[in-house]
Amino acid sequence: MSFYTKIVRPLLHIFPTESVRNFSLSALRIFGGSQLGEWMLSKIYGYRHPSLEREVFGVRFRNPIGAAAGIDRDARLYRQLGSLGFGFVEIGTITPKPQSGNLRPRMFRLPRHKALLHRMDHPNCGIEKAIDHLRRRAHGRKVVVGANIAVGSICPPENAAKEYLRTFRPLYQYVEYFTVNIWTLIGSGEEYGPEHKELIEEVLEAMFEFRRGQNDYRPILLKLSPDWSQQIVDDMVSILIDTPLDGLVVSDCSKQYETALTPKARAQMTDCLMGGSPLLDRTEELIRYVCSKMDYSYPVIGVGGVMSAHDAQRLLDAGASLVQCYSALAYEGPAFAGRICRQMAAPARAAEKAARATRKSAK
Ligand SMILES: Cc1cc2nc3c(=O)[nH]c(=O)nc-3n(C[C@H](O)[C@H](O)[C@H](O)COP(=O)(O)O)c2cc1C
């Protein structure tokens, strides 16, 4: 048990979930806001080892562990999250206009399950402010930044392609990849039909068209939901194969959480989505499924239920090239990303040590 899980976490859990989230992230932003603070964070929490580096969809990552969308939703924390040891940060979800999301309370924890429930509906500062925050990136691109983009909460399908372009275009020069969040368009998929597949193709085609006219190439990924039927998942995989889409993010929070709740909690926590530990099996299964469907020929970012190096390795073994986490930051604390990286690099470190010993004894 770490100091965080033994002392800090029980104290934080006295307070409402979203207040703790906002307090912790503000403290991180302020403390890591200066170069000295950033340096201190990376000395305390960060970890680097060459064996963790990789290139995925043409982008170089210093390690495969990323901060999932929803943590840095206003693009104000990516540098600090990089100092904590994350190899990449997915900012957003960013929508064209600022939106405040649903009324509070809208975020809850289920400590016994290491899960978070939420009905946030993408509160964020909107594209203009996000760009302001990203302009500071010019001073050094230490951590890879991706942007998770969506349409606003109310968007008629005929405007969707134009709405996505309103965030995609201005963000293009500031981030290394995009994740297209289509939850607002098809939700958990109960009413999904062929017209939705056409809509998604139309939305993506507008982005591909813009990208064709640019000097730099930005990979575009689509984020899946763990609740979608096999038909929807198959459609998304066929879009991946038939269009210039670059990869998938597998997957997201789930609506299947009722069994984890007591009847009293169920009354308060209606219409939520769940992230955290209970998602791991489904995430692994879905990664395996999509990877085998597309013959392991496109990159997948695995996300859902990762709480340890062992969990991250399960998703990588299932076919993911990178892994993201959200709930682990709340349950395992700020040392989480660095700790996972250190554990993942242990075999390479042991091999280096053995090679050194062999060289020494040969002398
Ligand atoms: C409170 C909360 C807010 C989230 N906000 C977003 C979001 O804005 N956009 C998005 O694509 N995913 C969002 N997610 C989903 C996460 O990015 C991630 O896919 C999901 O939580 C599963 O990962 P985890 O099990 O590590 O939490 C959110 C998750 C939580 C718990």
C-alpha cells in the first residue's frame, strides 16, 4: 500500500468526487505551472527508459501510457501530466463552443469496484480557449498531445460534418493526433441504423479532405463504446479498413453498471456512464475482437479498467499499441503513470543488468 492509498485517498474520499477532482487537478496545474515545478514533478514521479519508447501511427511516444480524454478537458494540464510520467495526453473532449455540461452532482465513485460514474456531457472551455492554452506548447513539445473532439450537445445530423471541422481545423497544427468522439451522434447505439454509418463516413470524409490539403499528417482515430452491438463495431472496423482512418480507441465508459450499485445508490446515480476496474475484461475482449477483424494491421489505443502494469500489459498483449487511463489517477494517485512505466521496464532493466554482469565477468 502506498502513502497515497493509505492516507491521502481516504481523506480525499470524504469530499464530493468532482470537488476532489477539481481541487487535485488545480493543485497539479499550479504546482507544475513553473519550469521548476515541472522539473520537480518529473523528478519525483516521472520515469524514462528506452525500452518503453515506441512509434505508433507515425508519432514517437516516450512510453505507451497515456492520460485518457476527460482529465485535461480544457488543455491546461498536458505539460504537468507529462511530468507525472504519462507518455501522451488526450485533451478534451473539446466542442466548438464552451459548454457547462449537466448539473451537479454528476460524478460519483464506487470505491469497492475502483470505478467512477459520471453524467458530465462534455463540459469544456470550447475551441477558442483550448487553442489559447495550446499556444504555449510552442515552448517545447515534451509530451505527445492528442485532441478528442465532438459536436456540441445539440447538433442536427446534417450539421455534424461542419461542426467537427470547427474544432478539427483550428486544432490541426497544435496536436499530434485526433480522436473523433461520436457518442453524441449515436450514443449507446440503441437506435443505430445504416444512416448512422453514412453520417460517420461523411463526418470523417470532411476531415480527410481538409487533411489532404495540409503539409503535416495528423492521424485520425475513432473512439468506440464498449456497449455497442457487434453490428456497430463491425461497421466501425469496415470504416477503418475502407477509408483513410488511422486507428481506433477501444473503448469508453459503459452504461452497464447497475449490478455494481446498491438500490439506494441506483436511485441517485441514474443515467451515468462507468469507467474503472470493472471495464477491463470487456476492453480486452473488444481489443482482441477488432484487432483480429482487421488483421492487426491498424493501431489501437486500449482504454478501460487499467489500474496496474499487469492490466496495461493485458491490453497490449490483446493487440493495443498504446494504453490510456482515467479512473486510475483517482484511485492510485499521481505516482501511477511513473510506477506503471517502471514496472513495465523491469524486464529490460534486468536484461541490461545481466548483460553488464556477463561483460564484467568476461574481462
Ligand atoms: C469523469 C469522466 C469523464 C470523462 N470524460 C470523457 C470525455 O470528455 N471524453 C471522452 O472521450 N471520454 C471521457 N471519459 C472516458 C475516459 O476517457 C475513458 O475512456 C474511460 O473512463 C475508461 O477508462 P478508465 O477505466 O481508465 O477510467 C470520461 C471518463 C470519466 C470517468
